[in-house]
Amino acid sequence: MPTNPLSIDAHEEIWPLRQPFRISRGSRTEAQTVVLTVSDGEHVGRGECVPAARYNQSTDSVLAQIESIQGDKNLSRQSLQDLLPAGAARNALDCALWDLEAKISSKRAWELANIPIVPEVETSFTISLDTPEKMGAAASAAAFAQGFGVPRILKLKLGGDDPDLARVETVREAASATRLLIDANESWSPEHYQKIVPALKQLGVELIEQPSCESR
């Protein structure tokens, strides 16, 4: 990496969502993103992050963290781990520094990390929290959006209330061959968990993420 201080440019970008995205803790209609570049004067690395209010992050706090290391002569992927705490700001800078180093060395990031390339990476398609009917319709619409049938993995946002089971049943009906994951965003009580899990097992749910911060 170059010995001269790297220049960092960071700013906020707000992107409206095509439709509201809901989880148990609330909903959003736009994505507030911090976008940044890191440059050695010849090459430019790019990164971005989304500040999470749940972890006491805001656009202002992220930009302040980034500004605090502006002009650091020893900034690198390695030193960054000590310069900033884990969080959105460090994530954006880390991505940009990986991108910059890849461009300087004319290598791919996976080559720099010494990680074998894989032919494909399978990810899940998230269905936002809504009524059972709307979540079922969203699962059906996802099939057309993908262009090659229903996505192989759907992650369903649930809310810890009575319609949860109906939501999963409706999605399962709309996507009978799809693998199902659940993310309740800590909305489930232990009682709700015990009540709903047997039925979810019958519906083929493979994973439940953080059903409740109280359950053990």
C-alpha cells in the first residue's frame, strides 16, 4: 500500500425503496447509505455502509468516525482494525481498502485474501413482514422477478403475533419447493416460540433466527 496519506471522501446517499420494508421493530421506505471512496491519487477504492440505529449508529456518527482518521499516514486494512471499532464506518472503509488494494495490485479481492473462488454463492430472498396474503403474493412475485422460478431460499420476516403461522402457511403454499428460513427480529416470546415451532417444523422451516432475546 502507498506510504502517502490516502484521501477519503464520504457522503450520504438516500435511496427510496420500491415498496416499504417491514420487520417486527418497524418499517422503512428508504435506504440511508454512507458511500465513500479511498484514493492514493491514481487508484480509487469504493465502499459503503448502512448506519444502524439499533447499534447507536447514525449518518452523522459514521461520517465523524471516518473523518477522525482522515490523513492518517499509516491507514491500511490491518491498521483499520485498531483505528475504529467494529461497525458501519469500519465496514465501509474496509471494503474500500480491499477494493483499492485489488486495483493497485491488479488482483481480485479473493486472490488477495487467498480464498479459492467458488462458481456460485447461494443467498436467500427476503420477504418483508406483512399480512399473510401479501407475503404469499410477494413469494409468488419473487418467482417472476428471478426469471427462473421461485428462489430456492426464502427468508420470512415475522412479527411475534397470531398471524405468524398463517404467514408461513401462505408462503409455503405459494412456494411449495422453496427452502424456508425465518427471521423474527427478537419479536417472539418463549411462549410464542413453543406454540408455533411444531407447526413450522411440519411446514419444512429449516432455520429460525433470534426468536427472542429472552429465550434460552
